[in-house]
Amino acid sequence: MHENYDLDQLLELVARKQFRRLKDLLSEMNEVDVAEFLDELEPEQQAVVFRLLPKDMAAEVFTYLEDSEDQEKLIGALSDKELREVLDELYLDDTVDIIEDMPANVVSRILRNTDASTRNQINQLLNYPKDSAGSIMTTEFVYLHPDATVEESFARIRKVGLDKETVYTCYVTKNRVLLGVVTVKTMLLSPYETRIGDIMESNVLSVKTHEDKEDVAQMFSKYDLSAIPVVDNDDRLVGIVTFDDAMDVIEEEATEDIEKMAAILPTDKPYFQTGVVETWKHRIPWLLLLMISATFTGTILGFFEEALAANAALTLFIPMLMDTGGNSGGQASVTVIRAMSLGDIEFSDLFRVIWKELRVALLCAMTLAVVVFIKVIVIDRKGLMVALVVAMTILVTIVIAKLVGCTLPMLAKKLGFDPAVMASPFITTVVDALSLLVYFAIATRILGL
């Protein structure tokens, strides 16, 4: 909430129905703060307070509401005339985002209250694949003709710019084919009689309509863009992706990756909007898979049961060895997955990644091996040979874990899987089994079990 406004004061004005005073306060607030305030109200109160907002502000506030359920309830409370006024003020991509999250009856009402041209554009955007650039672009941009003068172009911007998402960057087209871009700053600094074609930047970064939206979003940070044009297969300009939509994509993908790395099926609902049973459904498949895969660990322990009975001291170090291996693999996998998501590394860099992780693994492994060797002798008071077995196991396990942790995510992406799936839980299970095999192989050789 904005520092000049007190939530309790606003709630009290609603309770006392002092709507004139409330309207004055709301009109001076930031749209994001107003949306947060509406989230605190009951559905009936939301509709009443929403009606107090100026038209242009109401549309902005609507897009900032916490979740689609609040938007749906508000749509239900508004009359067709009020809904039409809100939709008229919304940018097209925001309308499409809202429609994608709404049930069919609400969608039909929204489409019923938009004009034929807008309805056609909405349907066109909805037909693009969900994860494509076309699905997040807006068709509300300013395009100029290369033969037009700066003066003529400013006249066009004044005429059409009010309803466009951005006017700072204008796109130069001829027969809808993208030729270049020109900024308002460049136009302001040029003589009025200058042709747009002479001052435009013809080396334009653009993306295809079916390009993955995550790749498009990464381009914004890589090239420091505020918007990027979207073209079809014939290089005709069909829309633009703006910075705010790219940031939404990055946030969604980061959340999805975090959930996958924690062995949870991704969900697009806020925490408290997800029911207990639905949360259970998202978590249980991975838990079952990991539990079943973890039985390999039990099988290995059973196979070496006699060796453990012959030297019970070996059992004490199993949890430490497995945890250390899992943590080492997890470090490598998270680092590599993050680098891949930022576009820092590709599959072609596999051997460079392995070479780096191998050197890191050896440094980590030697450090921990020395420490654990001293610990087993001084603190655990076990024999020299047991300490040697544990130290050597740590050495080999960390090297294996780091290599598994860095290669599996890269192989997964190459095969078309999400690399986040190969993160900590899965890699830990694999490394646990490998660390036990290494442990007992070394113990059998050194201790003669």
C-alpha cells in the first residue's frame, strides 16, 4: 500500500459507506495499490468500490487483481455497459490473458461486449500455441510508412497513439512487411521534412509467431529491449511483445522450474487458491516415483548385508556419504539449469561444462576427503583403514555426483525434456545408489569383506 494511504482507513470508509471521500482517495492512488485494496474486500464490496474508479484507472486496476477468480466475480457483478467500458480501456493482450483464465460462460460474455474487430483479433491471438510468442503479443502498436515525413508521422501518432500500448518505438512497414524501427526520440531530433525511411534502424531484432515465449523473454534481458516485433513466416508484422509481458513469462517459468526442482507438478494457481486435494495430486506422483526409485538403495544395502555385519562401523557413515553425494550433485544441477535458462550454455558446451565441473569436483572432493579422514580417526575413533575407506568414497562420490549433476539436465534438454525435472530429487536418488556401490566396492577391496 502506498505510504500516504492507510489500509484500515480505507476499509473504515467502505464500512461507513463514505464513498465520496473514498473515491477521492482512490483516484490519487497507484493502480497496483488499489488492486491490493480490492483483494481485501468481499465480492459485493469489490463491485461497489470498483464503480467509483475512473474508466481508464478501472481497466488498469482490473489487470492487477490478484487472481482470475477475483476478476471473474467482478465481471459477474458488472453490467454489460460497465463491462464494455472496462474492455474498451484494456489493451488487447491483457484482454486475451483474462479470457484464457475464464470459464466459457464468462468468455462468451466478454466477447459479446467487444466490437467485431477486437473480437476477431482476440480469436486470432487465442489460436496461437499457449507457449508461443503469438500468445503473449499485442496487436496494438504504431506502424509508419517509410515514405512518410516526420511531420506526417507525428500526425499519425497523435491520431492513433492513444489506444496503443507503446508509442515510443514505432515500426516501419510497407505492405505489412517489417522494414525497420524508429524511436520518437530520433523523430524529435530530425527535421520535419525528413523521410522515415532515412532515419529508421533497418537492423531489427524480431521473432516468429510460433517461437517459444521463454526464448523471447530471455531476449529482453540479453539485448536490453523494451519491446520486440513479432512477424509471420513472410516477415509481415503481426504484433509486438512488450517488456511487462516478458517479465510475466520469466516469473511463470521461474516458478515452474522451482516446483519441478522440488519434485512438484507445476500449478498456475496461487498457494491459497489451490485446494488440499489438488495440492496432493501435484505432489504425490513424484513422491511415489522417488520412493520406488529409492528402493534401489535398499536393494544395494541388502546385497552387502554380510559385509555390514562383518564391519558394523561402516553403517555409521552411510547417511553422511549419501547426503554429501546428493548435495554435490544438487549444486551442479541447479547451477547448470540456471545457466541454461539464461542461455549461458547450450548442449554444444557439454564437454566444457564437464571439464569445469570435474576440476571443481576434485577440489571439493580432496578438501572433504581430508576433513572426513581426520574426523573418522579423531572424533569417531575408528581405525585407519575405515577412515581410508570413507575418505576415498567421499572423493569418488563427489566427482561422480558433480558429473551426473551437470550432464543429466543437459541431456534431458537435448532429448526434449524439461531440465528442471532432472534437478535435486531425481539426481539425489541416482547419486545415493551410486555412492553406496562405490562405498562397498572400496570397502570390499581395502577391508577384504
